[in-house]
Amino acid sequence: QLVDMGVHSLAIKDMAGLLTPRSAGVLVKALRQEHPNMPIHVHTHDTAGNGVASMLAAAHAGADVVDGAIDAMSGLTSQPSLGAIVANVRGTSFDTGIHSSELNELNTYWENVRSLYAPFESGQLSGSSDVYQHEIPGGQYTNLLFQSKQLGLTERWPQIKRKYAEANIIMGDIPKV
């Protein structure tokens, strides 16, 4: 329907980082078969740690654009590492032409800038594969985590995530961005 309405591209926007490499490949391949000339753009978050592999699978299945973030800003609830994506496709038909040295310079800059904002970080220290149960989008996840810590509810974080999932079902499993 969207293509018939005149859209210029199809975007898969996985704000919670739920795409697995297999699901990314299946979804993009199906869209590509149905719409061979339509640009396909895939966006994900790396909450569970599958982001780089999912973006590579999406590219191999026919995506025209996959999102990544400069390494200093990547991972966790952000986008997957651009540096890792670039390194994985170097020397293949997907080679971006981006040089590691260029990425390294940018990464150093953003590492330094990010350090200025350390007091405002959410405190998330690792990936969270339980995103497949609670489906909290990346921005909401870090915001809710930060708020729970500010309220002294750190030990209740697992319960907060479960309650989020329950509320989502009660509200009809609405699209979240």
C-alpha cells in the first residue's frame, strides 16, 4: 500500500533493538523480493548486542542503507558500531570506502566530547538481552534507568522492566518510538 501511495523508500525502524540477524535477513529479503527497486533503510539499536550482526545480515539480504553510530557513541541502547560494520564489509562488494584512520580521528573527538557529559549518562554498563521480553525502546530504556536510579529504585530495576512490559500489553502493544 505504501509503495502504491508513492513513498520514496521503505524504512525498518527497530527502536528497541529487537532485530536478530536472522529476522533482519528474512524481513529485508521479503521486502526486497516484493519491491526490487525501492530503497530499503534499516535502523536498529544495540540493546541486546546483536546490532552489528543484524545490520550485516540486512545488507546481505538487500538493504540499501543500514545505520551505525561512531564507536564512542555506539552500543548499548544506541546504534551499532559504525567502525565494526565498516571493518566487516571492507574488501567486499559492500565496502564503504571509509578508512579506519578517518573513523579513529572522529572517534577520538567524540570520546572526548562524551566525557564532558559523563554526569548525565544513564549508568547502563552492559547490554541487556532481556529487551526481547520487555521491548523498551533505547531512548526510553536509558531515561527510565536513569530516573529509577535517581529515585533510589536501582534494586527494583528488573521489576520496573516487567511492569513496563505489562503496561504495554494492557495498552494494546502500541508502537513505541
